[in-house]
Amino acid sequence: MKLWHIDSSVLGDNSASRSLTAAIVARQKALHPGLQVEYLDLAAHPVAHLSPAHIGALFGHPPADEAVLADIARGQGFIDSLFASDIIVIGAPMYNFGLPTQLKAWADRVLVAGKTFKYGPDGNSVGLVPAGKKVFIASTRGGLYGPGNPAAALEHQESHLKAMLGFIGLTDITIVNADGLAIPDLKPKSIEAALTAIAA
């Protein structure tokens, strides 16, 4: 079995989402001896945001810039890793009500028409990623954005990521959530609850 471990937080060792993804990976390794792990750190090695050159390449106009060509090849590698993985673990902190831009840039490389999804004759989308893959998302947020909270309408992080993954066929998703991390009295309890969920 293969697991793809993806981190996106810019906080390094101070990142709650990184500590949670590490715990998830450790748990999966314990459950699946011999599990192969591939690691992608989108903060340390960010993928470029889409540019006119990237879009042109999709329509048969490869760019002359070697750096852009290498970046496009890296994006194809992301799709290869996605298809090869049985388990995907994603660290997704909330930044300003949404995803980190580096995680969105990764999503822009794996949501590709004709490769990970297509539109059927009726105009509806069909995910092309093979079934049977399991996704774990370590979601961390400074405030309280869950259902029933006053700020719930500002949540465009978990919902956005779930929608994008579901669009390409990844629907078996478990979210391990740690909310209220900017609230001193809540942070330890929230982290403890997330780690308990991972152990379970």
C-alpha cells in the first residue's frame, strides 16, 4: 500500500496541522505494516500558481521557459502520485477563511479535465480517480467555524477542499478537526480531541 502525505502549513514546527498529519501517518503505518509513504511539503517546495504559460501548454503551446516546463512536469507527477496512492493525508489549515494558496495551487494541478475528471454528455462531471482511495484531512483553525457557530458562514476551507476532491472522485474523506486554536483555553482540549480521534 502507498500513502501520500501532504503538508501545506507555513508554520513549520509550530504547525498544528503538521503535528496532526504526522500522527495520522504514524497511525496508518501501525495499521498497515510495510506502508510506503511519499511526502510532499508545499510550503518548503511550493508549486507555481497557474500562469498563461501553463494554460497555453494545455492547448499545445509548450513554453520556452525551462522553469515553467519543469513545473508543468512536476504537476503531472502530482497526478501520478494521486493515482498511485491508496491513502492520501492532507494538512489543511485555514488561512483567512480558506485554504493556503500553496494547497490551492496543488489542487489546480490535480483537477485537470481529461485526466482526473471529465464532463459527460449531459454536462455533469465524472471523477476519473479510481475508487477505493481513503483521504484524511487534518483541518486546523484559529476560531470556531463549525456548524452552529456564528462564524460558520465564513468557512470556505474544509468545504472547498471536500468539494474539489469529490469532483475528481475522492469521496471517502475523514476530517480530523482542531478548532479554536487561537483561544488559549480551547487549544489544548481541541488538540487532545483530534489526537484521540486519530488514535480511534
